Amino acid sequence: MTAVLTYLAGKTLRLATLLVAVCALSFWLMHISPIDPVQAYVGADMMLVSPDQRAAIAERWGLDEPPVEQFVLWATSLARGDMGTSMIYRQPVSTVIGERFLASLALMGTAWTLSGVFGFVLGVIAGRFRGTLIDRVIRWYCLTLASTPAFWLGLLLLMVFAVWLGLLPVGLASPAGMLAEDVTWLDRLRHLVLPALTLSIIGVANIALHTRQKLIDVLASDYAMFARARGESETGIILRHGLRNVALPALTLQFVGFSELFGGAVIAEQVFSYPGLGQATVQAGLHGDVPLLLGAVIVSTLFVFVGNLVADLLYRAIDPRTRAKAPS
Amino acid sequence: MSDLLEIVDVSVSFTRYEAGLRRQKLEVLSGLSVDVRRGEVLAVIGSSGSGKSLLAHTVLGILPGNADVSGLMLFGGEELTPDRQRQARGREIALVPQAVTFLDPLMRVGPQVRWGAPDNGNGSRTQAQRHVFARYGLTSEVERSFPSQLSGGMLRRVLLSTAVVSGASLIIADEPTPGLHPEAVAETMRHLRELADEGRGVMLITHDIETAIGIADRIAVLYSGTAVEVCPARDFVSDGEALRHPYSHALWRALPGNGFTPMTGAQPSYGDLPNGCLFYPRCDRATRECAEERPALRDVRDGTVRCIHVT
Amino acid sequence: MNGAAPQTHPSAGRVSCSRLALSGRQRTLLTAALAALALGVIVAAGVLLPDTRLATDLGARNQAPSLANPFGTDWLGRDMLTRTARGLTTSLALGMAAASVSALLALALGMAAATLGKAADAAVSWLIDLFLSVPHIVLLILISFAFGGGARGVIIGIVLTHWPALARIIRAEILALRGSEFVRVSRRLGRSNLHIATRHMFPHVFPQFLVGLILLFPHAILHEAAVTFLGFGLPPHEPAVGIILAEAMMHLSTGRWWLALFPGLALLAMVRAFDILGDNTRALLDPRTAHE
Ligand SMILES: Nc1ncnc2c1ncn2[C@@H]1O[C@H](COP(=O)(O)OP(=O)(O)OP(=O)(O)O)[C@@H](O)[C@H]1O
Ligand code: SF4
Ligand SMILES: [Mg+2]
């Protein structure tokens, strides 16, 4: 019990220091940026801003304070749960992030599950038939995928499914001219398919290659040799010992992969105009929406941290090797 | 002739690819002959790399794909073909592994042991496993534990249980007591002796001559992949004059109690075996004839030996 | 006794001779050379294809691939092959420059962590954690934003985000070396830390460093392309491959598939060539796989 508490306390402390550092670093980066937040706020199309207007805007956003005070101001309101107001969406950052992160979660969750399942299956097949043609095909496919730019794959899918076959929409999660409330679940699903497919296809590579290697290790292990000596068939060994021993590292890898998953979502959402947090991050960056960009950095950091934490906890909860010995 | 396992002139070679396109055949077991009888413990001794584990794997038929086996193996009087091995593995011939790493770390011990029991329906596997656990004083708590949760002593009994539960008539124990303290070794040896006394044949593979002498009925001495001598264990006494092969003598004299005379030289490497007697480069009784061809297997005084100068 | 061979394993490999008569090592070398050659061809094309092919030619707009324009032409009649080769060369130069600086950073931090004591080690580990705690793309966007976009922002972004993995490898390698005999002897001889680091440790980690460096290139190039595609990297008038693909996206609904297909495929080929080069170099330098 105390061990668990110590562990959690340690993790919390680490998260806290990381978050503070990430916030400070991001804030500093924003501060040194030559992009004028006032200009960004007003929009590039409005060429002239009078000094009065500029001052008013600056005051409203606290932009005329010295940087350290700005940071303290921002950090204290952040601590109260107030992430400021998004300049481009003219809504509280927490509202924007709340909505968009949910949409991103639907996308990432679908891709995460699909890539996990397919990657695992491909990896098991390749490992079982190591060195054969099928193994080489799977390996070649995965290595090629690992070198494939995600945005280009998205473009190809868009070209094939949306433009040529006309099956799926070319973008825009809520079709133009429709109110958000009128968008049916089916519409949402249709808009989800292509970006999720892009992310899943890319995500398969890593998990498949990893699973393949783990299975090869398992099949070369002492316990697999002993199972053979006891008359278990190769397939039986994979079913009884292989899957069990490969599943946990594979699942862990999937959770550790949250960082890349989010990165992929940023790109896929931008290509498919999917209204998730990734797209909002890109827009915030392009239009100098500092509060939103900072909010996105914090949320994505938390997301990555949670992935790592779950991976860690999984090992502790499931792997008996991390448990104490029974009294003899 | 033996009624349980008979191995006649068995050789095993591995095909390897050298740098370039040259394929090299590496003969590791060469002309090995030995037998195991019901009710006895046959100890197989020899230094590291002499082919002890390989012998066990050959009998079980679990060599890697690049291995070639030639020679004759009989089990219960029948030829031990790959098909017959597949049938017998884990049912009639059982392996007692060396260490905890031979158990699946993520599977509870009970089900792992149970799997090897003959399935007669109606939970017979569970019953068989509990029966064997009871015999070795393992509780139902052990049954539900993972390997990593058990102490060394319990684990050794679990490993033994995997073989006993199968009902196999031939048990091959490959170094079952690596680096253990004397009491633990004695306990394991007592268990193996019991199994032999119940009518099974036990092949005990070990480094340790003294342990082997203490428990075995007969001893096979391996050198460079062949059995240079197979003889009654009682021949390993006093100054070893009852032994036949020069290598057996040298092994015996190297023991602390028997003069502690260290052996010079090393086993030849498998890529570069001598043409004649494998022990020729290190033998103090070697003559020119020894280098000409491999000594034939000879019956000498209640044992077999591969040396042309033994009488 | 029949003494015959009742059991052989006919499955045992009888291949190899029919294949190219090359040893594993030679085949590795050849593969690496081919990958390097492919990269050379891309650069040569980027440098040698004449500017005239990039001139606006309204008579030759939107042409599908042909012998004269294997990758087709764009809406201004520019040759897509030339644009792609230029774009890839730009991306390659940028990616290699950034990855090299990042690798040097990794080397410095990895060596510092392993040799300068506990505090330095903890500090470097913490830095690694910090830079791994934010998704790469997000951090790249942030840094590009901070430096006002353009090549500078991308290069700094890649330099700052790509070092952690290699720094870990180098740290581990040096920690393993520190316990080794010759380093201890050197220390007993009173050699300074700097002497030991440069004379003993650097030569030992150099192969790892080299392989790590080569394997950083494809990452860096992919990230550069992605960031540029998103609009944070090179400005639209630079011929980077990310720009070409972003433009292709705008023309997607016209059905001019060649605008997106070939540049992306060429980018993929370039990244894969670097990967192959890196992996095979590793195999050549690693004594364990050298004889496989
Ligand atoms: N798959 C293989 N390919 C090539 N050579 C092999 C293979 N397996 C075993 N050998 C060789 O066979 C020889 C005998 O190995 P084996 O494991 O039987 O020795 P051992 O007597 O059990 O030694 P130890 O006491 O160390 O366990 C070794 O020298 C090894 O190099
Ligand atoms: S045959 Fe010759 S070399 Fe071999 S053991 Fe006998 S005496 Fe020694
Ligand atoms: Mg062995």
C-alpha cells in the first residue's frame, strides 16, 4: 500500500515539474516570437491598426506587461482553471479544447484500436513464419509504412475515396451550411473514416515490427523450448505462451505511443479538416493564437503523460514478476 | 540390449553458412552409443560443450531445423522416428528442465504442470497434478502461484512434477541442480532415485562426477560428442583402475580427493576434429595408430569403450 | 543393426548457392551502396535539371505525365519532376543539417551525462524527459512559431526535438565503457576526464554515433516536410517538398493526381533510402552481425 502511494506521489511530483517546465518553456518561446499577437488577433487582412486600438487590445490581453508578470498572470489563472480566451475562436480556451479534444479522442481511439489489433496480428504472423516469404512481405510493408509521410498518405486516401470514388466527403467535419446540431452521427462517422484510416495504417508499422521481434524472442526462450520438449505444437506454443507473453509489451507500446498518435492526429486532422484539437493547434500556430496554443501544449503533454503512466501501471498490475513472492 | 532406450552410433551435424557461399557441416555428436534401462539411473557426465544437452534434444527430437541426425535410436524396442518422437515427447519421454526460466513466467504453475498429464476426461489432469503436488509437499497455494512467486526449493519440485505428472517411462534431467547447495542437490537426487526405483529409466545429465557416482547405476562419459566410456558407477572407486578410457582416468584423477591432477589442453573445436581418436591430442597413452581412425566401440569388462589400447 | 539414417531433416537449408553468390556482408555493402546511389541521383537531379524547366509555360499547363514531363506539369506549366527534385534536395539539405547539429547535441549531452557525475546525469535525464513529454509535432509548431517560421525555425525545431533517443544510446554506451579495463587503467595513470573522453570513449561510441546520425536524417526530413506542409516551415516560394504537397492538396479536387502522387512517392523513396543506408551501415559496423 505504502509502495503504491510512494509511487503515485513520485509520479505526481514528476508530472508537476514537467508541466511547470513545459509551461515556462512554451511561454518563453511565445514571448520571443516575432509574430505580433495584436496583428494576429486582428487578422492579417486588416492592414492598419491604429495605435489606440493596438493599446486597447494589448491591455485587454495583458500584452503590455513585462514577460515574467505575464507568465505569473497566466499561470495563476491557469491554476484556477482559466486558460484564457482563444483569439481565433473567440471562446474560452477550455471550451474550445474540451470540444475538440473529445473529437480528437474519437479519432485517436479508433485509430489506436485498429492499428493495435492489425499490428499485433501482422506481427504474430510474421514472427510465427519468420524468414519465410510472408514474413518478408510483412516486414517490407511495415518498414515502408514507417517511411511514409502521414500527410501524403492522407492526400492519397482523399484522392481515391473522396475525389475519384466520391464516397466520402473531402473535408469539413460539419458540412458547410449545416448547423452543428443537425450533423447526424452518420455524418460524423463518415468524416471520421478517412482520417482514422490514415492514422491506423501508419500506426500499424511500429506495433507489428515490435510484436514480431517479441514473438521471435519468446519462441527462442527456454520455456518455449521446454514446451516443445513436452510435445506442444508450434501453434499451441504460440496460443498458450506466445500471445500471453507478447500482449503485455504490445499493449504497453501502444500506450507509450500516445505521443506519436497525437502527432499523427495533428497531421490527419489538418489534411481532412477534422475539427479536433490537432487542427486547432495548427490554426492557433498559424494565426498566433497564443492562449490556445499554450492550452494545446498543456493538454497534449498531459495526454502523453497519461499514456506513459498507464503503460507503467499495466506492468505493475498485470506482470506477476513485479509482485512480491508468496510466503513459503 | 536394453528394453527402454537404445542409442546406436548416433551422429548429429549442423549446417552452417560460412562467410561467403561455403556451406559447412559441423559434426557435433559423432558415433554416440549408449542405453538406458528400466529402473536405473544413467548419469551422463562430460565437460561443457561435450554434447550432453544435445544428446537430450536428439532423443526428444527438438533439434533446430539445420540439424542432421543419423544413426539408430530405439525406444521400447521400436525405432524412434521423428513421428514416434512427436508422439512420445512429453508423454513417454519427459524432460526435467534446469531452471525456472523453463516455465512460462505469465502462467500459473498449476495449469502449466497439468497440461502435461494424460487427459482421460473428467478433470483427470487436475487430479493428476494435485496428486503429484501432494507427493512433493506442494500446497494448493503453490498451484495458483506464478513461477516468480515461488522459492527455489518449491520451483525444483515443480519442475520435477512436470515430468512425473506425464507418467513418462523415460525421464531426462538436464543439469537439474546447477550451482545448488549440497542439501538441495541431495533432495533432487533422492527424488530422481525414487523415480527410477519405481521402474522408470532416468538419464541424469550433470557436470558433477561425485553427485553422479552417488546416485547412478551406470555412468556414460562424453567427450567431444561421443561416449568414450559407459560403465557401472561402482568402477569410479579408489585410484580408478577399474575404469577403461584414458579420459575417464584423467577426469577421476582431477578430482580433489584423487590427486587433484589438472588436465592439460582442451576439447578440440567441432570445426576441427582429429581424424583418429577424438582424445588423441591430449592422451598420455596415444600411439601412432590412434591417429589413424576413430576407435571402434568395444565391450570391455561389463562396459563399453572407444579406445584401441584398453584391455 | 541397420545403422542407416532413420531421421534426417530434409528441411535444413539448401539455398544460398542459387542466390547471388554474395556473402551476407557483401550483400549488406551492396545494399548500402545502392541506397547511397539513389540519394546521389536525387541530389544530382536537383542540382543538374535546368531552371528553364521551372519557367511558367502557360501552353503546357496541367499536363499528365509524359516522356517529356515524367511527373507531369502543374497549373503554371512547370515540370513537376524538376520541382520535386529541387524540393527533395532542399528538404534533404535542411534535414541533414538539422539532424547533424541535433546528433552533436546528443553526443555532447550523452557524454556529459555519463562522465560528469550524478547531478549532470540527472539534469540530462530530466531534459530528455522534458523534450519527450510534448509530442514532436506540437513542439515543432511551437518552436517554428517562436522563430517566425522559415528555415531557421524548422532547423532549430528539429535540432531541439531529435536528440533525446541518440543521447540515451550514447550515455548507455559510455556508462558501459566506463567500467571497462582500459578506461580504469587510463584513470589510474592519472589521465584527465577530457583525455579519457576524447581518446578512449569517443572512438568507441563513434560507430553508434554515425549510425544514429544517419538514422536521424529520415526522421528529420519527414518532420521538416510535415511542418512545412502544415504551413510552419519554409515559405511558399521555396521549393520544399512539403510546399509542393500542400499546393497539390489545394488542387486535389481537380483530379490531377500526379501533383500529389509523384512528389510524395519520391519523398518516401528518399526517406526509405536513408533508413536502408543506416540499417546496413549498422550491420557493417556491428561485429555481432558482421558474420551472419
Ligand atoms: N544449433 C547449433 N548449431 C551449431 N552448433 C551447436 C548447436 N547447438 C549446439 N551446438 C554445439 O554443440 C556443442 C555441444 O553443446 P551442448 O549444449 O550439448 O553441450 P553440453 O555438454 O550440454 O554443455 P554444458 O555443460 O555447457 O551444458 C556446443 O559446442 C555447441 O557449440
Ligand atoms: S585410442 Fe589412443 S588416443 Fe584414443 S584414448 Fe585410446 S589410447 Fe588414447
Ligand atoms: Mg547443457
